[in-house]
Amino acid sequence: MILSKATIHSNIKKQRKLQISYIVSEYVDLVHEYDKVTESAPIWDLASLLYFPTQQNNLAIDLNGWITEYDPLPEYTEAEEDPDEIREIARHNMMRGNLIEAIEGFEMSTDDLNEIQLTGIKAIIELLEKFQTLQEIRDDPFRFVTEWSQWHTECQVKSNHFLSDIEQVHDEEDEAADDDDQVNDDIAALFYILLGDEDHISFGGSYFERLIAYIIFARPEITMSDLNSLAQRVVTDQDDIDACAYMIMGCFDDAFEACQDLWLQTHLGHALILVGAKSTDQVQQQLEEAEEEKEFIIDPIYYCIDEYATMLAENHGLWKEAVIYITACVENKELWIKKLLNENALKSKDMSLLNTLLEVAKEYNLNQLQKYIHQMIGHRYEDKKEIQQATIEYGKAHDMDSLDRFAHHEFSQYLKTGKLGHVVTNMDELKESPHYALLILYHNFRELLEKKDWSKASKLFLELLGYEHLPKKFEMVLLTDNLAILEDSGSHYTLEQLIDQIKLFSTVTTESIDQDFLAKYYKFVYHKELSSTIVTAIVRERMVNKAVIASN
């Protein structure tokens, strides 16, 4: 059997959601163990059973367990044998799905009932007992729906009988019947709740009790996709909606605003996004370099994550952890991390931290961040005058400005001293800087001269001479270096190339100050102190002699 791409993708998505749900389950266990955050346990537990299930459960059963844990009902013993109070507690139990407890309460509260009321309560007890047996066949959807419909019909019949009986008594205008009106109404309301009547359910208990009652008695087959809208629909004007209520409605931003807990917003909010429960607007980020520094407006949860990460770094020194947190903010992650890791923030931090952050950037494929950290490390080395290491870091950072600056400084020093500093040549990234690329070429050219590899040196000489970014006065440097090649007996240039060299030499040595520099550089290279006139004549004579030989 060959699965479609859509099926494979769906299976992968389900598997990932299950993995996240297990992680959330373990996290919720930790929440219960940590005293400082136990006040957040109700919303974590509710979110866990609704949006991070690790197995297929019944919504009503799950919600029943949750409300029993965080909003327990009083025991019947607290009613002090008051039948009305006992029936009231039993009604709440029934709405929550505590059927055994509800039956127990109704059985305990029959002493003050007349014959019709007693018949009604017994009918309700019988219906609840039958409803209990229905729960045993929930795994057989067809049979459950069929028998639930039969049970619902029976509820209607028994309800009609009770209403008919009390109406008949009421018509006889019996004084005792008038006294029993409130009890009659309460029992009638119980029948209406069993029938799933929304109006009676809406005024029968707390927000969560009404929701559970509606699921149990009106929508037993409700799915998670319909729960949010139902949870919103059962709200009344009298409800004081809290974070948990907003959570079950799927109004996550309202829930987080209600609880005002940055830690909760960060962790639960991100988990909800990961499993797809909380939808976010997808930002189509441009891949061009120009767009990489653009900050996008994204879901509020990501701003919470950024704020929480900043707190971890600045208040607790957890810089690595902070960076990992911000990687969740996909569209803005590199920009926000760079703001977090600014020069002032990390100025006093050890180099080991920068290397740790660099490893995180590599692990999470944060290319711009890697460049940024390499640049910071480069600044550290430069401050310590470790130029070679600084150059390597600037190369990894693709920091063209710093590399160009180093190249300019190196060329400037070379023109003053005739000594070339240490040049890093074994990094392709350095060649992205046109000026450092020239420095590498010239370094290689000098090595070829020292090795007396005149053939390769002559080719590199011509390449350097035509280089676009050649520094000022460097034509004279190259033409003076070229003397060593011209002294070789071999023929390394064509006549046309030699004529071009002669013309260039005449152009760059017209002023006496240029000739003085030529003599100075000649002394650096050949260790002979001659007048500028003589050096100028020597260089010109060598080129002319080679040109004459080439013409024959």
C-alpha cells in the first residue's frame, strides 16, 4: 500500500502533536511539584486535557475530573439533613456528571416529598441509573447513539408524566399543592436538564457545570472542534469569566491577559501554537539580504517569549537559554537575538560565553547571528591587538568593512616600512572583501618573488596591475617589484605588455615626489640607497632593454 503525501504529512503532524503532548504532560507534573507556580496548575491541567491529550478520552469525563479537583462540591453531611439543600447539591453533582453521587443525594432527600414528587425523583434516579449503563457502550458509537436516543425519549415521557400530574393537582387548587410549587419546579428543572434543555441548563449551575451538563445531556458526541463555540455560547451575563473559561472557549489571548503571568504566557502559549490549537498569521518573510533586518508584527505570544528571554538573560545570566527561547519567534528571531546580544550587554562577558552562543547559533541554523557573534569575537581580538585572529573572525562574519579597514591599514604600513604584516590567505570568505583580496594577491606575489618563480610571478604581476582597487602609489610598488622578474634571462612579457609598463611608469613618475617615493621603496626591497634619479633610470632601463629583446 502506497500512502499519499497528504496522508504521510498528516501522520507526521499527528505524531509530532503527540510528542509535544507528552512533553506538556511531564511539564504539568513539574508545575504541581513547584510551589511558586502551583497557582497556575488549574489552567495548565485544563489546557493539558483539552489541547494536549495523550490518549483518546471523553470530554465530559475529563472536565468532570478537572472541576472536581479545583471546585469541589460540599459533602451531603454539610447540608444538615435539609432535603432542599441535599437536592441542590445532588443537582450540581448531576450537572457535573457525578451520577453516583447525584443518585445518592436524591435518595437521601425524599422525606419531605409528596407522592407525585417522590414518583418524579424516583423517575430521575431510574433515568440516571440507565444513563450510567450507557457509558459502558461509548466505544460502540452506533449502539451508543441508538440507545441514547431511546433513553432521551424515555426522559421525555417521564417528564411529561410528572408535569401532567403536578398540573392536575394544581388545577384542583389544593392549598398544600401551592406550598409545594417550588419543589415541583425544582424537580421539573431536573427533567429539563436531563432532556438537554438549554434554557434550564443555562440557569442551573456554574459556568463549567452548565458546559458539562450540556455535553452530557445534549451533545454527548461533541468533538473538540465544536467545544470552543459551545463554551462561548453557554456564557451568561452573570458569569465572571476567568482565564480557565477563556481557555476552554479557545480565546487564548483573553485567557493570558486575564492571568497576567509572563511565564504562563510564554510556555503554555508557545505549546498551544506548536500543536496548532492557537492559530497565528503566517508572515511571508523575504529571503533577500535587505529584508533580514525587517521586524514583522507577529502573534503576542512571541513578544512574551522575547520579554521572558530578556529577563532570563539580564536578570539571571541565562544567555544561552534566552537565545534558545527566542529561536521560537521564527520571523523575528535573528533580529531580536541581535538586540539581546548587543555589545554593551556582552562587553564584560567571557569569550567562552560568546563561543557557547555561537554553537547555539550553529545548532539552530541562525546564519545572521553566527556572523554577528563572529564580528563581536573579532572586536575582542582586535582590542587585544591579535589581528590575525580578528581577521579570521571578521572573515567568518563576512564583515567587509572591517576587512577593508585591515587591508588599508596593512597597505599603508607597507608603504611606510616596506614590511608586509601577517596576511591570512587560506579563507575564501576574505576574498569577498576586494581590498583584502588584493592584499592576499600581493602577499602571494611577494612569496613567488622570494621563490624566484618568475613565470607565475609575472602572471600575478599583470593581474595586480589591472586590479580595480589598487591603492594609490601601488603601481610604483609593483613596477619596482617587477625589476626582479625583468632581471631573469627568460622572456615573461610580450612586447605590448612591456610597452604598457613603460608608459605606465612614465605616467606615475612625472613628479619629483613620486620619484622620491620610488627611491625609498627601492631601498626597502633591494637594500640599496640610491638617488631618486638613478632609481628611476634603473627601472626605466630594465623595461626598455626587455622591450628591445622582445622586439627582435
